[in-house]
Amino acid sequence: GQQLNQSPQSMFIQEGEDVSMNCTSSSIFNTWLWYKQDPGEGPVLLIALYKAGELTSNGRLTAQFGITRKDSFLNISASIPSDVGIYFCAGPELMKTSYDKVIFGPGTSLSVIP
Amino acid sequence: DTEVTQTPKHLVMGMTNKKSLKCEQHMGHRAMYWYKQKAKKPPELMFVYSYEKLSINESVPSRFSPECPNSSLLNLHLHALQPEDSALYLCASSPRQGARELFFGEGSRLTVL
């Protein structure tokens, strides 16, 4: 099946710094999703991308759908302590039936040092 | 606040117990999902219900039995679980199957002794 990879695996940054992380796939995706998960909570959808080259912002977060359709990027500007958590990229794995399922990358763990 | 509600938040059960996890959404979504998440791992799909019918079963052992009584409710019945089944069980919904935006509940933390 299709697989997603995320880098870096973990990050430790100073409060106020900008953050960049990315997600790559072994095959083409037609949708990219970025989720954040706080400890003990369910993932929360941050940004959804639907077209190659698309750039979408949500507050201090900006995500891009890569031109090759095999990657996506998430940037966080001016990080704050509440940005701490695990960031997952996700996308629909195309199945032989008309149904598809959303698969998740392994995640990037972000720690912010005040 | 999440609009997908899961109960209980925490559950401890023995290997011979029968218990159930419950999930409820009132967003009018027609697809509902169960995911399993182990520590420091991404969520893994277990089941998908579309219009109250089971459409995807990811080869989940029969000791996990899903049920969708109506379009707002999703249950996961648990019986004869193993300690390795201990995990965070996440319910999610989406407007329809194939809509990629999933809305997750806070999860039910299951411990099997």
C-alpha cells in the first residue's frame, strides 16, 4: 500500500522561531491533510489541500501541496508553547473499490522551549 | 470543543470482560470510523461505516465488533481482548465516505489487564 514519511521525526525549538516540516509519499496523492494531536487528545484537522501547488494558511500555519503531488509542507511561524504536540500528515489511500481510506504519516513531534 | 463525543474516556478491563466503547456525532455526517492508536504511533484504521453500513474492515480480529445503530452513533464492542489491544481508540466522522476531512473525538484510552 501507499506509505507516508515525515521529517523531521522530532524538533526542539525556541519560542518565537519558525518551524518547517514535510511529508512525502511513495505515490501520488490527490489530497493532503495536516493534523495536530495534543497528548491524550484526538487529532485536530489544521489544513486540507486539494490541488497541486496549492498554498493555504490557517493563522500562523501555512501548508503547501507539492507540485509533484508526492509531498506536502507545513510551516509554523513565530512558534508559541501551545504549538507543542505531534503533527501528522494524512491522505486518502486509493483502493481498488470506490472507497478510499485516510492513512497517516508517522508524525513530527514538536517541542517549544519558552 | 470536539463535536465527536466518545465514552468512556478511560476503560480498564480484564481479558474475560465484555465492554463497549461509544461514539456520537450530531454534525449530520454519514461516514463514521474507528481508529486504533498505540503510543507514539499514528492512528490506524479499523472500520468504516458509510450510511450505517460496514464498508471497510481492515482485517480486525473478531474480538472487536463494531455496530452502527443509527447515523449518529457508533459502538465498538470488546470481548476477550488481549493486553496488546491496550491503546487509544479514536472515533471519527466525515460528511461522507470519500470526504477526506476526518473529525476526531478525544478517544477512549483502553487498558487490558
